[in-house]
Amino acid sequence: MVNFSIKGFIKLAVFISFLGMAQSGNAQNKINGKKIFETRCLVCHQSDGGGVPNMNPPLDGSTNVNGKDIARLVKIIRNGYDERVALDGMYYNNAMTANPDLKEDAIADVLTYIRASWSNKAGAVTISQVKAALLKNKAAKK
Ligand code: HEC
């Protein structure tokens, strides 16, 4: 009986420390993502994610940013964006600059950050999702 509860306790402790590690990993991604956002994106999309009317679209509340098409988001971050299509019914005149030097983990971090900031509550983006998206984009170029 005593033996059993010690084992149970150890199992529980191991489980809790795993949870802690998983959580701090996620928090680290968001902290890194915030740094990247502040140095590369804030100037256009603003610190509140609200964008600038007619120039730069808001990321806060954007259907696409909160949506399921991760490959499209990865492509925009890597290659920039100048499509002038309606985004949630509005058009924007500015052109987004490319980030060819942003590594896969950094793209995952900044997307995780914008999808979980302000009023956004979408899921984290993983490095393997970014890798798959970059491969898909390469194949599409051929
Ligand atoms: C020079 C200004 C500028 C910078 C810097 C910039 N963006 Fe953009 N971003 C834009 C503009 C303008 C558009 C829309 C372009 C269009 O409509 O053709 C856009 C579009 C987007 C979209 C698509 C939004 C939607 O609703 O579909 C995302 C996501 C995005 N930007 C994220 C980022 C991230 C993340 C960064 C930093 C790594 C960044 N942007 C840096 C100007 C900028």
C-alpha cells in the first residue's frame, strides 16, 4: 500500500513536470514571437494588431490569421504580400515586405504569437507545419 502510493506520487510528479515543460516551451515561443513581431511587423500592423486603415490590415480579429490555412500565412511571412485582394471586406494600399531570412522556428513563433494575441485565440503553429508549408510553396513554384 505504502509502496503503491509512493509510485503513484512519483508518476504524478513526473507528469506534472512534463506539463510544466510543455507549457514553458509554448510560453517561450510566444516571447520569441513577440520579439520578432516588435522588430519586423509592429511598424505596419501596430502594437495592438489593429493595423492602419486603408494601408495595413489588422491582424487582431482577422479571419485569415485565426483560420486554418497555415500554408498561406507562412507564404505571406516568407515572401511578403502585395495582392490587393479584399481582406475581411477591406482593401489595403501598402505592400508587405518579405522576410527571406526568417528561419522555420522563427516563422512558427511569430505566427503563434499573432494567432494568440489581442482578441485572437487560434492554436499555435508548429515548426513541422512551417516546413510542410515551405515545401508546398516550393512545389507550387515549379
Ligand atoms: C511594410 C509594412 C508591413 C510589414 C513590415 C509587415 N506587414 Fe503584414 N501586411 C502588410 C500589408 C500592406 C498587408 C496586405 C497586403 C495586401 O492586401 O496586398 C499585410 C498582410 C499580412 C497578413 C495577411 C492578413 C490577412 O488578413 O490575410 C499577415 C498574416 C501579415 N501581414 C503578418 C505580418 C507579420 C507576422 C509581419 C512581421 C513578420 C508583417 N506582416 C510585416 C504590411 C506589412
